[in-house]
Amino acid sequence: MALRISVGQYYAADSPIHRLDPRTKAACALALIIATFFVYSPLGLAALVACVLALLAAARVPAGEVLSSVRGVLWVLLVLAIFNLLLIRDGNVLLAAGPITITTSGAWSAMFYPVRVFSAIVVGALLLLTTTPTELGDAFDAVCSPLTRVGLPGHELAMVFSLMLRFIPTLANDASAIVDAQVARGSEVSHGSPTRRLRAVGSVLVALMASSMHHADDLARALDARCYESGGTRSHWHPLRFGARDAVAFAVTAAVVALLVVLG
């Protein structure tokens, strides 16, 4: 059983998005995600979809790779669409069959809200697919650097964030291997009633917790072997620097956000 998640799964490519400073990518992605929730009109939704498609083209990440990384939320969005379609009764009636009534407002909501949420998720997935965990950790370290100046553990928080990103794919692979081993031993994780499957998940969680503790112990030993001490002055092999392309990215993002807010 394979678990595909976008967190920590970097897709190598030579694109304008990949070459941006990770701080720029994180700030622009956050601005676009927030701007999606200001979209309420059909014209604004069309502009949002066009923006996401343009980002996909600029990032040069295959659409199948992006969809594969976010396919876990597609079922949630499908359920959201069905609830909006069947529960919203405003507007003109399009279909009435027994207890099922579909109206124009319900049909619009069933299409609008999932598309808007999916657009925000794709923007976040592109950030993770075009930025390595190391770059994300460096960007978070730069954001937390003011905390270090006032005596707070800013660098340590950034290191924990970076380690979290690195270990998510590792734990996902461990979970996949544990489930395969349980199935090979006749476990009811993959078959049986929902109640039995839920009970069988407990054994998987126990094994996964033991594996996580083992990884944490190995990491602690590795840090000790490298004489790691909190509060030390850190340096970077590749220091982060803003360039002309980052200024262009900020300007384009500001224009797109303004357009989405106005159209919305």
C-alpha cells in the first residue's frame, strides 16, 4: 500500500518558480491562499482558476503529479459538493424528485466551494513540490530569526520544523510497510467490517509509534555525535538572498491578489 503525500515530496525541475527565494514562494503562496477566500463571483472564480493554471505552467510540474499529491482531499471535496447540492434550497428549482430537490443556488455552491478550496490546496501543493524541505526550513529560520535576538529559541523552532518536513515521508513509508506486514499476517486492516478495520488500526498505530520513537532516538544520537548545542551561532552554505525575480514575483502576486479581491 503506497501513501502519496506532497509534504516533503520535492519535484525537481528548472522553472521560474523553482528558482525563487523560498521566503518569496512562501509569502506569495500564503497571499494567494488567503485571496481565494475573497472570491465569490463567477468572474472571480474564473480568474482564480486561470491563475492556478498559469502557476502550474510556470512551475513545470506535471498536472498528474499535483493531482496525485492532493488526491486525498478529493473525496472530502466531493462530499462537500454533494452536501451543498442537496441541502441548499435557495433559488429556482432545477430538479425535484421525492425528498431530493436541486436548486440553482445548490448547483452553484456545489461547484463553487469545492473549486475554490481545491485551488487553495493546489497553490499549497505547488509550494511543497517546488521547494525542498531544506529551503523551507531556511525560510522558516529566517522568519524566526527575530525571536533569537530577544532570547527565544528561534533557530531551534526552525530546526524542529525542518525535521518535521523531513520525517513526514519517512513515517508515511513506515506506515505503508507496517500495513503491508499486518496484511501478510492476516490482519483485517484491508478487509472486514468497518468496526473490525478500526480496531485493527490500533495495532498499526502502536507499531508506528514504536518506529517514531526509534527514529527520534537515532536522531538524538546523531545530534550528540555532531556536538549540537542549542543557542549556537549558525551559518548557511547557501545564504538566502532576494533578487530581481523575487521583486517581480511579489509585484505579480500583489496584482493577482488585488484582481481577485476586486472581482470577488
